Amino acid sequence: MIEKDAAVTEDELHALVDGELPADRQEAVAAWLAAHPDDAERVAHWRAQAEAIRARYGAVGSEPVPDRLKIERVMRQRAPGWRWSAAAAAAVVAAFVAGGTVGWLARGAAAAPGNGFEMLAQDALTAHKLYIAEMRHPIEVKAGETHLVPWLSRRVGAELKPPDLSALGLRLLGGRLLPGPSGPAALFMYEGASGERFTVYASRTASPESALRFKVEDRAAAFYWVLNQVGYVVSGPADRNRLRTVVNSVYEQTEQAKG
Amino acid sequence: MVNSVAGFRQSVEAAIPALRRYARALVRNADVADDLVQDTLVRALRSEHLFHGGDLRSWLYTILTNLNRNRLRTLARRPTLVPIEDHDAAAAGTESGQRDIARALDSLVEEQRAALLLVVLEGLSYRDVAEIQGVPIGTVMSRLARARAQIRAHLDGQRPALRRIK
């Protein structure tokens, strides 16, 4: 038998599958597989795995490159430092999308921002639920009024800019001033084509910057984070895909405003 | 070989589709994957002076792999949201093999997943992967072996194999 000079190792079986087996071992390995059906079956399974992986992801390499990854765009970009929090946040949002709408739990108390921030998020979600139900008076000042943003910015003590969510089919209705746990807060309300409402809440906070956190209550859900001493809370219906898109957009716009 | 600034950029540009493919398989979420690619590109273009010739594609894979490792570390330090129930799990029995392979990949630890993907999806040699991961070839081999055994166990619905028997 051929195998007597050198038994075939598992490494060689992998090398065979991956096209790394030296030519002078091909024959020995082939003979080994013919004599060892278990190993032959393993090799077949590994080949099938590789095929499945290529079938699943191979096509990504032929997709058109999205604009933000075009080389001219990338070359104009600043230092990448800021993106990490966004990437982390996106991962958190993704995790939310992958899981159920209710089955989520915030953990990691050691790194968690202080209580004030939790209170702020709770206040925002309560306000969200209270005011989205208002048919006639959901807001205090309409979006068209030029003093809306300067007024809220002045009262809150931070330069606010309600994010533009029109690309997502959400129209800014307007805003209102609210009492917050650590000072005045601004609540901007948006409405979509089918009447669904989202709010963006912003208030100054002494809590340290944080990654995105998530809270769900009844049928409303909120993502919240702290950036540049402003706490942001985005609330909406607990429709995971939709809320995720909205949060991504708000997050990006506040991140950009920062720099 | 890359021997001019324009050539360098062109070579980086040519690698973008492959980087996206690798990143997508590595982290699954498309947005996070493209974030990783974007950061890889920014870093590569800013570090052009650090590139001393050689295989540009391997260098880009190295950056991406390291950035992903940093990302996972950062995520581990931050407050995390943990799923109590996994909706995908309920649907597993009815989904096709493509979905199953994605989930099987998810069940791997990061360095095993990276090693397997670099070899079978990106077609890199064991030697390249060893350089990218900064480990000896033997370690790459054992990562591959563990990855394949784990995927098999996952697909067979068995408990993962605990150790590779030499």
C-alpha cells in the first residue's frame, strides 16, 4: 500500500480541500481517501461548506461599490476616529434588528452612564408616548415657524438642529419645550405617510458620552446616547427596521454636526 | 507591485469589492461591514508611506481584520444589549442552507471565522493568512480545522467538538 511511507495527516486533508497539497502527495492522499470513507466524507463536507460560503457571500464582490466607499470620497474624509462610536452604535442597532422587539436587556452597569441619563431617556419616552397620541396639539411650535430652532436652542443651551428625515418619508411637524431632569429639553416630532410618529429629544446632560442604548416600553421604543454634553433620545413605534433606519440617520447627522 | 502614488490608489480601489465581500461574511451586518471597509480604506490611504511594497491586498485584509478585532474589543467594553430570544433560531428549521451557513459562521470565534473566510472565500494561501493574522501557519491550520469541525457540528445540530485530535 502507498500509505506505508507516510500516513496522511488531517492537515493534509485540509490542504487538499484548499488546493495547498503538494503535487507529490496528491496520489497518497487520494489513495488514503479511497481506503478511508470517513475521511473522504469529511473532505466532502468541508468542500460543501466552502461552496456554501462562496454561494452565500461571493456575489457581494460583484455588487456596485456604494458611494461612500468610492475612493474619491474616502480620500476626502477626515481622520477616522469619530467613526468608531458610529460603528459600535451600528452594531448595536444591528443586534436589535437581529433580535426580537421585546427581548432586549441593557447590561454592563459598570460602564453605564449615570442615573441622570436613564432618567432623561425615561422622560423622553414618556413625553413621546404622551404627545404622539395628541391629534390636534402634538407640538407647540410648527416646523415652518422660523423661531422654532433658535428658541429651543436658546432654552436648551445647545445649538440644536432637527435632523432632516425627509429621505425616510418623515416630515418635521414642529417642536416643544419640556422640563427635563437636568434642565430644559427640546422635543421634535416627525410624522410619516401613514401617520406614524417619531420624536427626537435633546437636552443638556452632565453624563459622559455613551454608546447607543435601547429601551422599549409598551409599543414604543427608544434609542439614546450622549454626545458633546447633549443627551439624545429617538423614540418611535417598536418597528425594529424602521426605528433602526431613523436612528442611523439621526446619529449620523448629530455626529456630523459635532465635527 | 505598486510603484507610484496613482498605482497605489488604483490598487486600493481594485480591492474594494473583495474587501466588502470579506467584511460582509465576517460581520454579516451590511452597514457594519461597509463601515469596516471605509475605515480600512481611510487608514490605508493615510498610511500609504507605511506600505513597503509586497502584497497590497494582504495588507488591506490585515488592516480590516485588526480593525474588526478592535471593534469587537470596544463593543465588549461598552454596555451591551443582549438578546433574550433569537428570532432567527425559531426559523432555523425552515431556512435554506445559505442562511444556515451564515449562522454556522456566526457560531465561530472571530479568528477562526477570519481564517476560514480568508482561505475559502478570498482564496488566500495559508502563508498569507498566517501573515495577516500574525501567527504561524500551524496555528492557521488548527483554526481552519476547528472552524470546519464547529461548522459541521452546527449544521448537524450537534454540540461543538471540543478539541482537535491530532
